[in-house]
Amino acid sequence: MRLANVLRGKTGTFGVVTDGGFIDLGPLLGHVCSDIIGLFEHNLIDEARELAKSSSAACRVDEIAFRTPNDRSDARIFALGWAYAEHQAETGKEPPKFPNMFIRTPSSLVAHGQAVIKPMVSDTFDYEGEIALVVGKGGRHIPIEEAEAHIGGYSILMDGSVREWQKHSITAGKNFDKSGAFGPWVVPTADVPEPARLALATRLNGEQMQQAPFGDMVWNPAHLVHYISTFCELRPGDVISTGTPGGVGHKRNPQRFMQAGDTIEVEVEGLGVLRNVVAQET
């Protein structure tokens, strides 16, 4: 099941994306929740699945525009740096003893199909393909052996990085407006029986730049949920972007960065493809 926040015309709604079209859950569950995060908040994932089975598509997929899976103004995106051994090696850094976390703001991310913006102050606008966890059940001080039960689903994130600014400020380099992308949808954990077997690939203009199985990540999902819940209370809809594998542009020889007119794709087998064009800031 692929849960998505979308626009139908100018109207925001949410529902299920199928091969046959988009099933609009707004008219069916809108009295309870207003987006797919509300499905997790109100424990309605199973009901959404049953409604999707018994409902016909309201429109074709090409008649909707995607919104990010959590486009609330108070969305929290926890992001992980240096999460794969290959990426640690290419950066020349010592493997960290603990997860290295930073925050991305909602305004730094666009949805599938929208343009990511290359900042006018940057010539080193880099790509980082990542798998994102969406918290389904909140909590504080979550024991590691219980942490997987708090993951509601999986999505895809392109952690666009402005390398010049990242050198003096991780927060700045990772949070230029519309510099990253998130989506297209969330696949519930019930539909991802073996997360370690998810395979990520990042392509720039069709050329593969990154490839790695999720199982190569140094910190497993349960550990990340446990770790973050130790310093703050997790809540449904929180996003944990799990870091990128090797092959980023600034560590290539020659270096390879995103330019206006490029197409950047992050594909995760079993989840889908997050695709965006790159536009120049004006």
C-alpha cells in the first residue's frame, strides 16, 4: 500500500496510490484526519487498507500532484550523517561512535515531481539518496527491542546538500529552501517485511551515482528510534532520514554536482522512485 498526500486540482487530500489510479480517502476518513500522518495518529492504517480494497480509483495518477508525506508546518525531520561504512570511508572520517544527527526543516523539502532549487550562491549542489523512516507510534525512552514497532512506514528522501555552506554550518548547508525532496509516498511497515533487503540507487540524468542495500547501514532503524527517543519524545509523523551511501558528488574524481536542468532520481526497490528536476534559483 502506498499512502500519499496529494492535490486534486487545488484541493488537498490524501489516499492510496495504486497501479489503477488514486483512491481518495479524504471523503471517507476526512472527518477523523486530514492527511496520511493522521492515519498513524488515529491508528487507521488497517482501516485505510480495507477501504482501498473496496473502493474504486477516484482519478488517474497523472491527475494528481504529490505533496510531501508530512507537509505540516511543525513536521520534524531528523537526518543522519555518515551512516554507511562506504560513505564514512570516502569522507576520510573516523567512524562515529554514536549517530551523528542534524535537523532538516519542512521548507527545505519539495514533493515528488516538483523542482529542487540550486541556490544562486552554490556551485557544489550535491545529491544524497536516502531511505526515510516515518514514525507511526510515538514515545520517549523507547527500548531498542521495542523500537521497530514504532516505525509506521518507509519513504524516500533526497538530502540535497550545499557543500560550500555545509563546511561552516551543517544546519545551513542542509536547509536551503527547496533544496531536497521527500516522497512520493509512505509504504507501511506491513508491506516491507525485510527492510534490510531494500536496495537504494541514485541516478543523475539516468547515470547511476549511488547503489547500496539498506542492510549496509551502520545504525539499524531500531537503534535510531531508540537513540532519538532518548533526547526527545517521538511523535507520529516524525521522519528519520537514515543517511546516504558512498558515491556522493563532491567525493568523485572528477566531482559531479547537480546543475539546472538535471533530473535527480532516488529509487528504492519495493518503495518506488522519487524524481525531481533541478531549477536555478532566481
